[in-house]
Amino acid sequence: MLSSPVLYARGPYRVIANDPDADGRLYVVVDTAGAWLREEPSFETARAWVDHRSLDPGAPGRRPAGPSR
């Protein structure tokens, strides 16, 4: 399990800092299960990716919702 605090969350996505002690750290996007989805060089680009995927259900990289119950 990743121990970094969540910096931003929207829908099923979370942005965390890969290494809080590193100066040139990468930001990582994970899902609610903790699966590592992608790395971004800045918080702004990671947040933009999360926002885009959360707002556009047809965006590449977004998992389709399961059947309604």
C-alpha cells in the first residue's frame, strides 16, 4: 500500500507524490484500489488528467462502469 497522503481526489482517482522527500518528485495517479495508473512530472498535469477522466466517461484510460443493479 502506498503511504503518501492523497493530494487530490476526484471520482475513483487519487493524486499522490511518489517520493515526498525528493526535489524532482513525480506525481502518481492511482485508483481507489491503489492501482498505479500513471506518473506525471507535475501536480498540475496529474490533476488535469484526473479531472479529464472524471468528467468524460468515454475518455481513453477510463474503465467502463459495470452493469446496473
